[in-house]
Amino acid sequence: MASSSSADDITRASTFAPVNIAVIKYWGKRDTKLNLPTNASLSVTLSQDDLRTHTTASCSPSFTSDCLTLNSQPQDISGARTQACLRELRSLRADLESSDPSLPKLSTQHLKIVSENNFPTAAGLASSAAGFAALVRAIANLYALSSSPTDLSRIARQGSGSACRSLMGGYVAWQKGEQADGSDSFAYEVSPASHWPDMRAIILVASAEKKDVSSTAGMQQTVATSALFAHRAEEVVPKRMKAMEKAIHDRDFEAFAVLSMKDSNNFHATCLDTQPPIFYMNDTSRAAVRMVEAINALHPEGKTYAAYTFDAGPNAVVYYLAQDEDMVAGVFKGLLGEKTGWDSPRGKKIQVKEGALAGTEVAGEKLKEGISRVILTSVGDGPRKTEEHLC
Amino acid sequence: MASSSSADDITRASTFAPVNIAVIKYWGKRDTKLNLPTNASLSVTLSQDDLRTHTTASCSPSFTSDCLTLNSQPQDISGARTQACLRELRSLRADLESSDPSLPKLSTQHLKIVSENNFPTAAGLASSAAGFAALVRAIANLYALSSSPTDLSRIARQGSGSACRSLMGGYVAWQKGEQADGSDSFAYEVSPASHWPDMRAIILVASAEKKDVSSTAGMQQTVATSALFAHRAEEVVPKRMKAMEKAIHDRDFEAFAVLSMKDSNNFHATCLDTQPPIFYMNDTSRAAVRMVEAINALHPEGKTYAAYTFDAGPNAVVYYLAQDEDMVAGVFKGLLGEKTGWDSPRGKKIQVKEGALAGTEVAGEKLKEGISRVILTSVGDGPRKTEEHLC
């Protein structure tokens, strides 16, 4: 599967991997070493046409150490998480090599990994998910592993929890699992993108502001100090996971949207209930909430056109269906048309919905002030193998 | 007790009543008609030297209807809540008149109630608590009722829930009660102000911004839609009430402060978990949180100098002890010395703590931008009878 260049005896393989944005949020680990979560989560994989990490993994007897660069910057790979991924992948390759002695001994060679994101790192998108998914997928390709995406998701999870959900396309759940060794804590496909291809997303990227607390540190503070968190993890999320899977199977946008908004707010509520409190949403985020509510208030049947969700930062991700593109993205284009991001093929097609919505003047001004760019995307597929190598 | 003027046959009585700011928050009713809460709450009564409602109640055979003015503006008193208070007080007076026929039949006369607040209504302070406490106390004085503050608290509660806690001084709890008729849902004194007189408060009044949702509407939306609220009401608050009463009995500021901050955050977390979400804290409020955290980080023993708490609005109330006045209020004076409020006798005495705290530049700028005035006050006593009549 991997290409080999006899000239310099380098073997290489490349992949693209997608970003995912959860609608039932991962927050809290029951095992920090293995990245085992306190509750299940569910995400939409976003299209790699718009957001992706491109990674090439190569190995050679001539390499003298493992190394990783991201956007041309050398990265530290000595951390336990990266090391866990490399160790597990090498071990699988070593098993292959044991069973078939004709295979080249790639497991004993050093690895060179080169990654590039096609989106600004400063955008505060969950780049570690796409990053670790791409790293694991690229090395699995390099090593010609027959592991399934679910098998690989167990490995990627150890690099960054939410990375396990970026190994598949469409609508992806990460089950909590019960085992202490993490063997049953993996991602699975709820439905492929083709089941419900009309899902669209607009990401409102908030102007760079120092993040309150890293999600790695923040989630464990929440586990340790919030009086509400255990109730969320044990009672609230399990019911919502079932309801969200059903909404996806039924292509029920109303249920999907209401659950998404509730779960985002519930997650941020446990952040606020942390001691000291963690604030990821700011006044710009709140303005985005109000704008989505105003858009939904236009629905003739009292249903929803759009659903907001916020990760561990102020950016709003707004999900909607293709049929409502002008009603949702069109309102934001009318408001934020001057910002970066509308010149993409998707952006150009969106019709501006003219005229501010009643009662949203304050929220509109806040958004103009606080949003620096928009990204338009949709549900997409899982990692794509490519022959386009970065080194 | 009430003064009577034979010339025009008017009987009158006046009182001052205090504001209270809860440290264990009231949010949610189990009975909206009787204002019966879903959980107990606990507050500090603030000094009437700084914040108070002054109310005169008068009655006369010549009056042709009940009326109420607040700050010279006529108020609607036809609402069920005001009517419930008037009805209960009249009924108690009628009982007195039945048992002693020599008493003037004040219960059959119309009431004229005149109220004035000595603080700006726009400040968004909980003026309804002081207002209903003053109304009930003034009429009880007028009627020469022998009812205890606890008895009166049951009546004031029906006007505005938190008003029941303004009928006493010092540290006051409002017990939830179990009875359907509300007979056991009243306020009681945890400790008088004299038990722990060193408690101080600085109120950081945020620039006027339209309130998100009224607390009356907001709390019932939370009860109806939050997945976390019942857990707060049933599990979290009962434990905190006990711990807070102990902290007050022990004059343990550390415990008082930590519980206050946790409970404020917990309450706002349930607001955020409401559908649609309710946001009372804004970026200015968050900056106040960060500033209090920075002040506390200076404590040589890792304890706390100050505790923030937020009601249903963006204003921060920061509690601290007299001995730490310069460390807490002094920091805010250094930062916000240009704002209204420092020219009071309390304010003039505060020494500016020079130099911004490390890492608080952003929070400091946000506060300068978002805070319009400060109010300096302390724990205080309960309603004070006065011969100073407003009409």
C-alpha cells in the first residue's frame, strides 16, 4: 500500500483526515492516561474539501530519530500521547512482520511525519482531532495494517480523545466503554454521510482571544469540582446519545437541532460550575446564540432552521440543512459579508437574506465586532488516502 | 405605634428596609402563586446606611382607593402579589379589631403607600426585596400588629420571594418548607449582624444593558427545561445551606467565600442550561470573576480575601472582611477610582492598592469599560422604624 523509493530507501504513505464537531460533547476523562471518557459523545465529520489535515508518514533505515512537523514547524513528539500512538502502531506492524518474514522491517525504522492543515491554526478549531486521526491513518497506511477504522480509533483516542471520531465519515459516535484497558472505548459510524448528506455548517470564527483554559486541563477541573458534572455524565448524556442516534437515523433535523443546542449549553453549564469557573463562551458567542434563535423564530411551524454548538472556545458552529441555506447562511452573509470566507465556492453560492431580523440589532453589532471569518462546510466522509506526499 | 393626625384623620407609620444579596441563591418556584421556592436560600442583609427603601404607609376614612408610589411614580398595585400582601395584613388587623372593639377600624380604610429608594433603580439591584419588605413592615407598623419578623416574612414572600429575607438583619435564611399552603416557608435569622459585623461588600454596577430575561420568567423556564436544575435544588443546595450556616456560625470566611462563589456559579450554570439559555453574566462579569481570583491569588496561605456573587444580572457583589478592605476594595479603587461611588464616607477611607495585579490587564480594561459605578456597604440590621414620614 505504501510507496517505496529505492533510491533513498524511504517508504511513505499519505492521507487526508477530517475535522469533526461534536453535537453531544466529550468533556471529562475517567482515565487520563488512556483518554477514557466519562461519557459517550457524537459528532458530525466535516468535509475535507473545506477543512482537513494532510499528513505524510515515511520511514527509512537512514532516519535517525522520529520526528513530526506541522505546518513546517517541528513538534515535540516525546509526550506520552504521541508515543502511545506510535508504540501501538509499531506493535501492530511488528506482528505483521512476525507472521510474514518477507515484509520489510518498517517497525524498526524511525518515522518522519509531516502534516499540514488547510485552515488557520489560530481559528481555534479542534485541529488535534484531525491531526491525530491523520497521523494514525497515515502510519497505518505506511505499515499496510489491515486494522479497521474502529480499531484505529482506539489508538487515535490515546493521542487526543476526539481524534477517534475523525477516523470515520458522516455521523460518528464514541462509546464510553466500561473496560479499564479502554478496549471498548472506540468510535463507530452511526450513519454515513450519504445517509443524510444535506447537513451543512457555518463556522463563525471569533477574533483571536487567549483561550480561557485548555480543554485537557479544563475537563479534569470540571470532573473534580463541578457539583453538576456527574449528573450530566451519568444521567443526561446517555439519554441524549440514544435520542441523537435516533434523530440521525430518522433524518429528523428538529430533534438533532434541539439536542445539539441543549447539549452544548449543558456542557458549558458544567464548565461554569467548575471551581474556578471556566468560560469558553463570550459576549460574541452569546450574540451568535441570539441570532440563531432569531432565525429559528422565523420558522412558520415553530421549528428550527439552525442549531448552534460551541466547543471549548468562543467559535459558533451552526448546523442547518441545505434546503435552508439562504435562510441561515444568508442571514450571516448579510451581516458578516465583509469578513473572510465568503469567496469559497460554497460561499459564493449563498444568497444574502436582506434586512436585519427584528430585535437582533445588538446581537448583530456584537457579531460584526467579534467575528473575524466564516467557514462554510458540510458533512463529509472519513480519511482519504492520497498519493500527494508532503515529503 | 402609628401616628395619627386628628386634623385630617390620617394614620401613618414609616420604616426603612434593607437590600439583601444571597450567597445561596433562590431560583425556581414549586408554587408560583404563593412564591414557594424549590430550594432554600441564604443572604446577607446590607446596611441601610448605604442601600434602603424608605416607605410610609397611611390610611384614612377619606382615602378613596389603595395606591402606591415609588420614587414619586405611581405603581400598579392590582397585581396578585401586592394584593396578597395587603389582604393578609388587613386580615391580621381585622382580627385585632375584633378582639378589641376600641381600636380604630383601620382595616376598612384605604391605604396610601409612598416609597423611595436611596439607590438608583437603574443599578439593577434587587429593589423588589427591599420594596416589599418595607411595604409589609410599614403596614404592620401602621396596623400595630404584634407579628414577628418571621410571621411577616411569610407575607412579604408572597410579594417577592427574596423580600422575606429583608425583614431581618445580619445573615438570613429562607427555608424551603414542605407545606402546600406555604406556612413553613419563611425567613429566619441565622446570625445577627453583631455576630459577624466585619462583613463588607463592594457592588460593581455594570453599565445599563437590557436584562436578558426577568428573574420571574427565567426561573420557571429553568425549572421547566434544565436537565441540571432538579439536581441543584434537591442535592446541591441542601448540603450547601448546612455548610453555609456553619460557616456563618463559625465566622469562617474561607468557607463562606468558597461556598458563595460555587453557588453563584452553580445557579448561573442552571440558567445557561435553560432552553433557550439565559445569560445574566456578561464579559464584564467574567472580568470581575478574574479580578477576584487574582486578588485571592495574593493570599499568603492560599485562602481567599474576597468572594464574588452574581444575581440575575451582570453586577458583581464582592464580599470581604473589614481587615482586608485595602486588599480588596483598594484594588478596585485603583482600577475604577474614576467611577461614581468612591466619594461616600466608606469610599473615602479606602486606600488605593497601587499597581495592577499581574495577568489582569485584560480583565482590568474590561472592568473599566463595563462598570459604571461602585457601591460600598457592609452587613447591616433589619428594618428600622422611623418617624420620618414621606407623606
